[in-house]
Amino acid sequence: MTEEPARKRRAGGRAGNKQRAGTAVIDQMPWRIPVNPDRPVEPLDAEGVQRIHRGAMRILKELGIEMLNPEAVAILKQAGCKVDGTNVKFEEDFIMEMVAKAPSQFTITPRNPEREVIIGGKHMVFVNVSSPPNAWDLERGKRSGDFESFKEFMKLTQYFNCIHIAGGYPVEPIDIHPSVRHLDCLYEKLTITDKVVHAYSLGAERVEDVMEMTRIAGGLSEDEFRARPRMYTNINSVSPLKHDYPMLDGAMRLARRGQPVIVTPFTLAGAMAPVTMAGAVALSLAEALSAIALLQYIAPGCPVAIGTFTSNVDMKSGAPAFGTPEYMRATQMTGQLVRHYKLPMRSSGVCAANVPDGQAMWETSNSLWAAVQSGTNMVYHAAGWLEGGLIASPEKFVMDCEVLQMIQRYFEEATFATGEDDIAFDAIKEVGPGGHYFGCQHTQDRYTTAFYTPFVSDWRNYEAWQLDGSTWTAERAHQIYKQILAEFEEPAMNGDHKEELRRFVARRKQEGGAPTDF
């Protein structure tokens, strides 16, 4: 069957074509893979980098990591690591030999090749909010996640050009039984979006199903799927000093089929990690490097990245805190070490705020700019995250995308170019002392593209804002989100691939999906 008929390229865009910058809802930037031109912020000197590296190596050699997966333990024993039950100790030479096998950069190609993303180097891609159990919006307030909310967030993920990857579930749809939830969610994700998708490493069946569904949606043979990255997983260690069974199982399955694995320890200083940032970062790196060494031993050269989720807790309540000065420094420090290992890096755009208010935006902005400063390549939870990851909000999603676009604009050479036209001597001469530049030719030639144009910020004065209804930022974001949903159209998908995907989901549901405890 041939491709479905072309439709107007509005919200979703059309498979095989880039979504245009202007839409019926907002005038947004075109799809692009941002490149960060800045030198990273490096708070550590060369000796500081070596101290943290030596600390991580000492943790691996003297304390070891609990590998709660018998297959992983057996493989590492075969590799020459010291094994005592589930505890595995690693020599530095082995770790560094394995890490050296990993690529410093890789490309993931989804079903629409024009949506491929580059992970590594100076490239920086943004991922939607992933995994909150609850949703919140201005109309319905806080509620448990459901399938309809899940689909709403997937439409926002597809709509915004500044979101490059459809990561984990933007909200967990608890109205679908866990045994088949991954089948319904990935079917919607692969049809509502044409962007890179993710598999949760939560059991063999879920991982294998998602890889197969991604292969089917792209119309790929098994050899074509294995030949290059098509999707990915993110695994978390169980800090401190543990990797659990399903995460390692999923990571090994992806590595054997050439698909990327992001290893992200969850080290909260003062709770699951030392209260000092250096100690927390050293622990985080030890946990990440142990899993990466395993994967490189199994599948040399498989694409991997180190993720950082090192932040601190509120020492009064024990609650996680994000976007803090400590979070920013930990991200910058981790960036230095990840570059030392010549690997790509993931961080996050996170906050502890409960609603999309001022706190939400300053904490998220701190997190996002820490990602910029650290040389991060993949930013998780870049749009929509609230309450330390317990809430996904469409208003926050829209507001965050404004910040992401501003970061993309900040990266553009036009903001720091120093050519003759940029120095603008002739314009300065024309205007002279005491004049203004509104009417001069230099301004007239450039005024439509000279500066960033917001889609949710309101730059009018108080009186103009008041006359227009006194609409607060979250209310404007809510209106945009509702209009996006009202006008959204799915990207086209090959009809044969879509039908095969339907049949696969139906068959796997009939077989029972993934095993659960209930």
C-alpha cells in the first residue's frame, strides 16, 4: 500500500516533510538539531577532574557494585571482574578499556528519517517530560494519569519542533492494565508522532515488544533495524551502588541489537549519595561506568551515554530539590568527567514546584541552563515536568517550550556575529548622536528577524495587558495547548506498516502482553 494521502501540514507535520515554522496556532521555530557553540563551564581544574575520577575508580575497585542480574554477573566474571555473590568489583584498566570502545557520538533514526537526532559532540536535543504518575492542568487540577492525557502530551510532543524525542510516557496511563499498557502507549506514540521513541527496561517482554513495534513502524527488516540506532532506552541504577535485574536485562537486549542505552544514576545528595557534590558525582559515575563496561563487553561499540540526575534533598523534609545551585554545579562537574571519558551526556530540565508558577520556571531555567553550560547532549524532561517528577502539566509544557526556543535562538550565530554588517558602522554614522535606529535602513532590512519573537510571553506594558483581559502566563499557555489539540493532525504513516502494527498489538494482547503481579 502506498503512503496515505497528504494532508494540510499543520500541527503534526507530514511524514517525509519537515513541519513548517508557522502554524495555525503559533509561529514557532523550524525543526532543527541545535548545536551549542559555547565552551562548557568547567568548575573543576585538571586535578579536580582526576580526583573525582580516582574516587569513582576506588569505589568500583574496593566497594564494587551490586549487580542483581545473574546473567550480568556471569558475564562480568567471565570478563575477569572479581565477583562475590551479586557484588562485582572492577579494575580501572578494564573500565577504561571498555569505555574506550563506545562511540563519542551516534545518530538515532526514527520512522521519519527527517526527524533523526544526533547524540554527542556539541549537539543538544530535548526530550518531553517522562514518567509522572499524575497530570495537572488549569481546568481539571491534579489527577491520576490516564490514556487520554497521555495522548494529549504525545500531540504536544509532536507539535513542538523544539522537542526532538518522544521519551518515556509523559504521564502514566493507569487506566490501562500494566500487562498491555506498553502496547497501547507505543502504538499511539508511533502513530501520533514520527520522532525517536523510547522503551522502558521493565521486563523482557516490554523491551522486545517496543523494539519490534519500532521495526514494524519503520518498515525495516531485522538487519536494517540492527544496522543503526532506531530507538533507545534509559536505565537507572538503584543508588547507592546497585543495578537491578530488569534494567540490566533491558539494557543488554538493546545493546545486542545495536540500540542505544542511556545510563542515569539517581543520586540525591544527602539521601542516596554523599552530601557533598564531589562525592555524589563520584558515586554517580561509578554506577554509570559499571553498566557501560558491561554493555561494551557484550556488544563492543554499542551506543551509550552517561546520564546525570545528581541533585540534593531538602534537609528539613527529605524531599528532592531541583534547579538548585548544587544541581547546577553537579551537572557542570559531571559534564567535565563525561568529556574525560569521551561519551555523550544526558541531563534534565527539572523543578520541585507544584504548579506552573515562578518557582517552576526559575528552577527549570536553572536546570536547562546547567544543561547548556555542561555540554549536555540530551535533555530529559525538557518540557512539562512538575512536583519533582510526580506531575506532568500541559501549561508547563508550553511554557518550557518558550524557554527551549530561547535557548535555540541563543545558540544562533546571528546573536554573536561580528561581521562588518554586524558592527554596523554605517548605521551608527547615519543615525549620529541623539537619534534613533527605528527608521534607519540597517534596522528596516533586519527588524523581522533581528530578535527572538515569543509565542507565550507577553511583552506589552501593564495597561495594554490589562485591557486585553489581564491573562496570566499559565492561562495563555492553557489557551495555546487547547488550540494545538483542537487543530492537531497526525503525521502520515505507511498504511501497510500501520496495519501490521495493529495486528502485532492485537496478537500480543491476546497472548497476555507482559507478566504482572495482578
